[in-house]
Amino acid sequence: MPPNKKKRPKKGKQKNRSINLKQQVNQFFQDRHPILKFLLGFIGCMVLFYLFYYSSLYKNYLEVPFLEMQARISNVFLMLLGHDTVVSNAIISSNQFSVNIKNGCDGLEAIAIFVSGILIFPASMKLKLRGILWGGITLFILNLFRIAGLYLIGLYFSPTVFEIMHVQGGFIIFTMISVILLFVWINWVSKKSQQ
Amino acid sequence: MQSIAKAALKYFGFFILLYGAMTLVSLIPSVGAACNTVYRTPTESILQALFSKAYLQLKEVEDNPNIIRAEFASKEIVKQQTEDARLSGKTKASIQGKDFEISFYNLFLSFYLFLVALILLSPLTKKEKAVGLFVGMVLYYLYTVFKMYLALLSHFNEPEIAIYHTGSGTLNVAQSILFFMTLGTNVLVVLVIWAWLVFRKNNWKDMLISTTYRFRNAK
């Protein structure tokens, strides 16, 4: 029965392979168990943020004043640089170019990512509050520079460059800043707890 | 704190360089068009399978690799118009299709490059990076296909198109999910995929430290 003799080890190998694969998958999830827990908490916080961000409370009462405030402060930066710009509602404009600050350009999503990470991370409330305060203020100020920068890019470069900087610079790079700030905070907290 | 901040700034600098370089390369029309084609081909087949009542084609707009144009028509209407043409002795039927455009960069490419930069800059072995890039691409791709599916489903239910007549409850859920799937959510999905693929029980503390310190220590 030579064929059977040949088949047996093959079956054994296949069985071993499937066991290995199963073990690898189990190992993958076991290795990531605390991370998954952290991510679920993080996603939960972000869901709460989005529910608030798109709620009628925020839309009707908070969004417009918040965007207007950002437009006014960003305009101060532009005026300090010598630009003759004016603000009307949430629009910064001059004779040559204008930017309309809308929902999504306010930097709140990046701030929410930073704050959610801090809230879920196991640390004392005092350290969390300090992180939220410093990080939140830093991100808020950076977003004002971003808005002013977008006006300048729109003024001096083509609409294509503006669009790229709007999405890449706006969402991706700005979010990356909030992630790095979160890492800096976690490192700082770890050092503090070691001390 | 100063040393952490300095290392973080360095990490950010490397991220900007890598992500900026990849973005610039992706903006070369031939590269963008190739990425667009690679994305469209499987997506078209998946969406055609999901929307059996519609003739659906995903096309590239000439000289603009950023755009994917979804052209569609109801199979029922096409059949009816073909039949009408045949009965009136015409050899060809003129069928009016509809279309809508999707920004390929905002949907997929920019955010996938973000994921690539994150994984490449993570302190992992080459094999782990390769696995992360592949699994990450599949997961993010499926997310974008789901987003396109919801957008098309919503579109196909509009009264003037009416290829599908989905129940109002299901349609409301689909439209609500779609409403939340913004550019901000794309970034969030990328971050979650990255963290899930890269961080582990035994490495996450080291990972955080090495992410902010690696370039300083590499010297």
C-alpha cells in the first residue's frame, strides 16, 4: 500500500498546519487583548464625540460661534503678517482670496482623538487633566495656524495645492500631531509613575 | 520632558518626509492613474455582485486620476428600452445612464499612504511590516468598499433613479452610517487598524517609548 503510506504524513502535516494556524490566530488575539480593550474604549469615546459633534445642540448653538471665533483669531495672525483681511461669519477674505471655515476644519476631531486616548489610558485624573489642558490648548493653537496657513496657500498657490494641503495637511498631518502629542503624554505619564 | 518632545519632533519630521514623498509620487499622473486602475478593477466586480439590479461601471476620468466615475443604469429599464427599440424596428437602443463622481484620493489613496507611513515608521521587523502593510491594505480597502456600497445604495434609492426600493428603516440606517463616514472617520479607521496591527501586549510600552526615542537612539 505505498500510496497510503505517502498520504498519511501529508494528512498529519495538514492537520499540524491547521493547528498551527489556529494557534497563530489565537496568539494574535491574545497578544493584542489589552490593546483591543484600549481600542474599544477609544472607539467608544470617539462615538460619543461624534454623537455630540453632529447633535442639534452643537449644530444649532455651538458650531457657528466656535468657527467664528477661530476665524477671528486666525485673522489676527494674518493681519500681523500684513494681510488686509476681514472676517465675516466664519469666512476670512480679502480682495484676492477667501477661506470659509466649515465643520471638519475646526480641529475638533484631532483634539477628540487626543482626549479620547488620554481618557482611556490608565493614569491619575490629575495627570489626565494636565494632559488634556496642555495638549488641547496646543492643538487648538496649531489649528489656528493651519487655518491661516491655508489662506496663505490659497493666496499664493494653485487650487490643486490648496486642496492637497486641505486634506493631507488638514486631516492627516494634523491628526498625526495629535497622535504624537498623545505618545509624548503617555511617555511622560510612564516616567512620572516610575518616579 | 524636553528629550521626549525633541524625539517626538524628530519622529514627526521623518513622518512628514516619508508621507510627503509618497504623496508627491502619488500625484504624478501616471502613478495616480495606475493606483486608480488597481483600486477600481476589483471594486467594480465586488459592487457589481452586490448590486445585481444595476449595470454598474467604475471609470477613470481622463487626465484626472483623482476621480472615479460610477456610471450606472437600471437593468430593468435597459431591458425595457431594448425591447421597445426592437419592437419599433430599431437595431440599437439609446439608453440614458447616470453617473456620480468619487474622489479616489480622499476615499482611499491619501489615507492608505498615511497607513503605509505609520507602519513603515513603526519599530517592527521587515516581515511584520510586510504583513501589516498587506493586512492593513485589505482592511482599509474593505472599509472604503463598504463606504462606496452605502453611497451607491443611497443613490440607487433616490426617487429619480429608483433602481432599488430598500425599506425605509434599512435605508435610514445605511444613510446614518454614511453620514458619519467623513474624512475624519477615515483617519480614525486608519489609526485603529495601525494600532491593532502594530501594538501587542508585550510590546506596547516599548513601542511607545521606541516610537518617540528610536531616531535618537539609532544614532
